[in-house]
Amino acid sequence: MTKIINSKLVAMLIGAWITFCAMTGDYGGAVFLLFFYSLMLWDLNAKKATGAGNTDGNK
């Protein structure tokens, strides 16, 4: 999943589709894709943050 989310090809395809949606006036599709991709990135970053283990108080 990490490789798919961080893939430059996927980001380019999503960007091209968002541009197409914006050019045709379908802003709902463009906003949905931006929201969906941002949720995937947020979930990936949340998993990285919680997967690091408890580092509080370890001096």
C-alpha cells in the first residue's frame, strides 16, 4: 500500500484526472479525488507515527 500511495505514476494519473475533471466542469470528481488521496496519505502517516513504538521517557 505504501508503494502505491507514494508512487509518482499514481500521483501523476490522479493529477491528470483532476485536471480533466476541472476542465470539463465536474468539480465534484476533482474534489473527491483530492479528498480520497489526502485520506490515504493521512492514514499512511498515522500508521508510521504509531508504528514507531513508545519513545517517551527513554533517556
